[in-house]
Amino acid sequence: MTNAKARLPMTARALMVAVLALALSACGERSAGPAPGPAPAFKSTDISAVEWGRDFHLLDHHGNSRSIADFKGEVVLLFFGYTHCPDLCPTTMADMARAVASMGPDGARVQGLFATVDPQRDTQQVLAKYVTAFDPSFLGLYGDEATTAALAREFKFFHGTEPGHSHDNYSVTHGGSIYVYDPQGRLRLLMGPGWTVDTMLADVRLLLKE
């Protein structure tokens, strides 16, 4: 009798262990699913979590009001510059145009935007001539001085005027990054100075697949 009593707790414990193992196994089977894939390997800086740069409200070189909502379904490359810029701006716009052209049919799903930080000189007509020289689909965007200042705060970029020899002969210092939106209209990437066309192509293609 003593031996039987001693064996009974062990048998009960063994049974409980077996039942628990089966329950955990069944639970694992029910919750099993495809493992989450790795995060996209962007070459640019991923800024998906920021709470700034969410939108803009400007006029394009056709005179139409524009915001990021107008470009749903497209990857947007937004650059802030000015048409009198001697180096960074034309180089950036040319690289954007080369990237779009290199994408073949998918290039129709990429929108290049050039927003001026020099509204005094960059009128609607000036912007129209400037941006379309790089790509006919690109749009020039502009607002008044107050709007431009508000954009600088919203998008965390700097700009300032350096006096020249005359009232209209001056230069503008400004940031050199491209802001990249995904097809859902969300700001995702910041392409800082030093990007290459290959960088643009790789990251834009990743965003188009999402």
C-alpha cells in the first residue's frame, strides 16, 4: 500500500506534464504562421517614424494647388532648391531625372517635385521652364515668403539669403536632401547629400513593391 501511494503522485504528475505538452503543442500549431519578413534594406535614411514633413500646400507651375494627397499611388521625390542655384540643384534634378528614366515603365509611378525656397525670383513661368528641362513630368512648386518659411519649419530644412551685387543678384543657402514619400503618401526616406542614382533606383523600387 505504501508503494502504491508513493507511485500515484508520480503518475499524476507525469499525466499533467503530458497534457501540458500537448496543449502547448496545439497552441503553437494554431498560432503558427509565416515568419515576418526582414525590413526593407533601404540605402537612404529611413525616417518613417518622424512626425514632421507630413504634407505641403503649394501651387504648381500650372497654377494648380498641390498637396501630397494628389500623388497617391506614386513614389514622390521632393527637393527644395532654387532655379538660380549653380550646382547642387541642377545636379540633384538631373539625377532624379536619370533615375526615373532608368526605371522604364515604372518611371510613370514616380513623381519628381521641385519646391522653391526663392519665391521672389522663381515665378510660375520660371519654374515651368526649369523643371521640365529635366523631365516633362516634373512639377515646380511655389508659395509666398510666409508659406516658404512655414515649410522650412515643417520639413526641418534650413535656407537663407546671401546678399549679392544687386537687389536681384543674390544666392540662397539651403539643405540638399531629397524627401521620399511612398505610394500611400507617407514620408519614408531622406536621401542626404552623397546619394547616387543607383541609391535612388534601389530605394524607389523597394517602395513601389510595398
